[in-house]
Amino acid sequence: MSPLSPGRIMAEARERALPKGKRGARPLTDREAQAASFIHRRRVQRMRRIGTIVGSTVVVVGGLWMWSSGTFAAIAETAPEMVPSISDLSGLTVNRIDVSGTGSLEPEEIIIASGVEDGQKIGDIDLDVVRERVEAVGWVHSARVSRVLPGTIQIAVSERVPYAFWQQKRKLRLIDREGVEITQKDLVHFAKLPLVVGEGAPRHAKALFDLMESEPALGKRIKAAVRVGDRRWDLHFENGSIVRLPETGAEVAWKRLAGIEKDQGVLERDIVSVDMRLGDRMTIRLTPEAAQAKRDEEAAAAKAAKALKENGKG
């Protein structure tokens, strides 16, 4: 196709400048045609600039998201010949590690566990590996790891909540509500927490804690819970008395005990144990002193009854 002549261009410009309904009417002068052509070119140039800006913004924002989320690293692992290491292109390195969410832990402990070091190429860091390292720390329940360009790694942790001690083979460990071990260090700060003892105690700790919380007035008086044969619980109360729960139906027995305690205050007496392992039957064992006192009381009552009987005969 041959290029249009200047005269042809001017003629088409005059035609475009007219409203659609009036095209073919009086032609524009050369000055009017030049002005219309200039305005048209400026509009086209402006639209091209806007398109370039929008396209560049989409590319930059998308690239930053892929970098921060670790997508580039994943692509580089599967197709290294197609996507070179982003750090090789930019030269960005780690110069800061931010840790949030710690309470019982020090941020330095998280940084050490992460394995991330200053000067390390930020594009080469596997965020999932760093997260797994951090979540291997006993206190950490969960962790999130991300990049913040140009050189920051952010680690946000959620700590476990201590719920009890677990004693096994004379060693104490701090555990959470799920029975997960937290630590064996600095236990003195949690001296008021209850104690669970025995093999399998952590696995059944959550069910026990749910049981205790269903009757909080009674549950808060438990000092220790001993797992017997990994089948059932013996509950040790603050006053030294022991309640032996059954292997099955522990919830029903616990509710029954709570009702009896509210009505009779049985655990406030001088008793050694309350055995609830035999279904509806509950056996109470008194302390030696209380048992002796009861025997003396019964003997005195029998003696008085005998005297009354003899007096009646006379």
C-alpha cells in the first residue's frame, strides 16, 4: 500500500473533524484541518502513554507478589533453565529479620531456629523450610514467614498456652491443652498448673481438661491426675483425697460426684478415697483417724442403746 500524500491526509483530517451528520458539507480550511489533526495525534499519544503506565504497574505489582510469596523460588526449582535465580538478577540480600508474636520466647530464639542469616540471598530462601524450622520449637504453635523487599524476612508466631505439667519417669514437662510438650525448662514460673502423671497421659489430657471444666468449682480443686494403666484416671484433690474414676462412663461419674459434693460436701470430710469404678455404687474410704473416730462413735451409740434397753427392763 502506497503512503498517503500530504494533501490526502489534510483532506481526511478535515472530514474527521466534522460531525457525522455533516460530513461532506463545507470543507475545513487548512488552518482548521491542521488543528484537528494535531488534536487527534495528541489523543492517540495520550492513550498510548496511559496503556504503557497501566501495563507497567501490573507487571511490577505482579512480580513483587510472586517474589514475596515464594512463587519465583518454586518456579525456579521446577524450571531452572527457564527462570534464573531472582537474587542473581537483583543482588538483594537479607539485612533484617523481624519477629512478632513472642511472649515466653525471645525473638533471638526464633531467629536462631529459622536458620536465616544476614547477607543471605533473599531470593534463595525457602519460606516453607524456614516455617518448618520455627514450628519445631516447642513453644511455637504455628508460624508465618514472608519476604518484605528489599531485604527483610518477617516471621510471625503463635505460641502455645501452657495448661499442665506431665510427669513421666521423674521428669517434668510443660504441655498445652492438646497434650503437646512445650518445654522442660524454667518450669518454676508455672507452679500453679495441675499435674498429669503416667504413660499416655498427654494423649488423653484434652478429654480430662474438658471434664474438669464442665464442673469448674470441683475441677479447680484437682492437684494432680494419674493415668492408671493408660485406661482411666485417679484424681488427687488438694486435701489429699483421691477419686477413682471408671474406665468407661467417666463423664457420668464426674457429674454424679459434683452433685454429691454440692449436696453433702463429701470431699471436705476426712476421707482417703472415693471409688466410683463400680457403676452406680460409690465406696468411700475414711482416713485411719476418721475411721477410728467412727468406730468409737458407733461403740458409744451401741453402749447407750444397751443401757437404755436394760433400764427399760428394770
